[in-house]
Amino acid sequence: MITVLGLDIGGANTKAVLLSTKKAEVIGFRCASKYFPIWKNPQALTDILTHLKDQFGADPLDALGVTLTAELSDAYPTKREGIHHILCCVKSAFLDVPIFVLTTDVKLLALETAKKNPLCTAAANWVATGWLVAQYLKDAVVVDVGSTSTSIIPISGGHVVARGKTDLDKLICGELVYTGSLRTNISAIVHSIPTKNGVASVSSEMFALSGDMHLALGNISEADYTSETADGRGKTLAEVYARLARVVCADTDMLTTPEIIEMAKYLYEQQISQITVGIAKTYIYTKTLTENRVPVVVTGLGKNFLARKAAEKAGVDTIVDLDHLLPKEVALATPAVGVAWMTATKLLGETPVWISQ
């Protein structure tokens, strides 16, 4: 039996997946996640990784697969410095385990090789997601809406065919939309909101986040709202309404609950529209590469209330929930599952078949 761990080290969340294979079959996996805003204390990353490793017990690992986006955090002056620090922390937490790091060219590099070529590993977690879906669908567009951002990944002929490799390139071509389910500043979604029979400009302060909007509308639960709130207070509806009211420099004495809910509905539609633009661009591009139908596969925390809604608005052929391809837990840690599966493939010399569904 081969046991591998996949790590997706983000700026706000780090996710780990333990994947076990036997006779080229995936026979089980377990997930763990830790909210860790790396910009607050990057030196604690080794302890966070050790904590995640310990959650899986003492089973020996045959290898570790890593993908990362935390290098974008302003804790680091440059991505190069961030990647070097993160990989050093990984090495410290996983001594005597072979470590492979994912690149944007869909390759797994040994850790020391990756440290010498750091920029090709920057923000490569979307590659793991695309590769995973490509094991099932030869032509598709994957829409992964996480807590912070949305990755839109084209697949053609069973391969990831992204036009952008860096975050900058992906933002330009529409394959990255920097809006997410929890951590997006409301002022990054809209500049104004209809209210009180008029249109109010929005404060640029970080008064409320997308998680407030989605909790107010019932799209997520308090348990789903895993990140910090903008004001450091709680996640009751009363506290959510207070934060949303402040977006237009008001409070709950000035705005009624129905008025705040109407604001949230407007914000929700605008966020869907943001993602729709990216989907449409990538979908049109992918359709030029194949004569086959191109389904849109939705995953991530926002797969139903953001990815699916945006795909519907974009008018795509078919929408497939990742839950229909793999166990439902995969959707909340797709890049970590993907890099673990890729690492198992590297060790086995063939892609193990997933039978645990």
C-alpha cells in the first residue's frame, strides 16, 4: 500500500489530504483544514503543518505533494522569498519524507529542485484541480470558488490548457477572478448599492466581507464561515447585519433588516456577474479547442451558490457537480486531493483508479 499526503498551503487556509492506494486503486482518503492567516505570523507555519500532520496519526508517509499560494501574502516582500520560506517550513515539518512540489507546467519537482526554480511553483494549486477533473472529463471548464478567489480552468483533450500561468496572466485572461465565498471585501464587489429609494456609494473601508452577505442570505452557515470577520466580532445575524449596514456608512438604527437583506441580494447578484464574465471568456476559448460538448464542473465552498449560478448565467451546455465524480468531501479541498493523487501517480507510474465513492 502507498500512502501520500497532499498539502495546499494558502494565505488564509492550509488544507491536507491523506490518500491511500492499493494495487493502483485509491482505497481511502481523509481531509483536514486549518484556518491560518499567514501574514500575521509566518514563522508559525512549521507548527501549523506539524499540527495537520499529527491529525492523521503515526502512519508513515511514502511521499508528500505540495502546492501553494501563500507566497502572495504581503508577509513576504517577493514571491521568491515567500516560496523559499514556505518550502523550508515544509521540509522542517516533514523530515525524512520525499517531498514533491507542483508547478504550473503540471510537473512535480523534488523540493530542492523547486527551491532553485521557485516561480514556476507559485500559485499552482489550480493545476491540481484541473488535473483531477481531467482524469474524468477530456473536455471541460472547472470553476472552483474558494473562500478568497475563483479559479476557472480550461481542459481540452484530457489536459489542462490554461492560457495564464501566473496570477497576473490569469487575471488578464479571466481564468482568475479575485472574489470568493468568505473573505472578499464588499467594496471589491460593488462601488454603489441601491437603498432608500436612491443609490449609495460604498465605503472603501473593510466594513464587511462576502461571508457576511452569504450568511445573511442563508447561502452558508456559521460553521461554514471559517475566516475572521472584518470587525473581529461574531457571526450572529445581528452582527452580520451591523457589518453590512456599515458598508454604506449606516447602522441598524438607520436601516431595517429587510433593507439590509435587499442590499445583500444586490451584492450577491453582482458577485455572480463577476464570476460569469470569467466563465464566459474561458468557456468560449475552450469551445474553440474541441467539437465536443464542454461541461462546466463546479467545486469549492461556493460551488452551488456562486459557481453554479454564474455558469447558468453564462449559458453553458452542462453543469456537473464534482460530487458526481468523486466523494463530496473532495469539493472543499480539491487542490490538496489533486496534488496527493498526482503524487501517488508519480510513485506508482500509473494513475490509481478511485473506487471509494
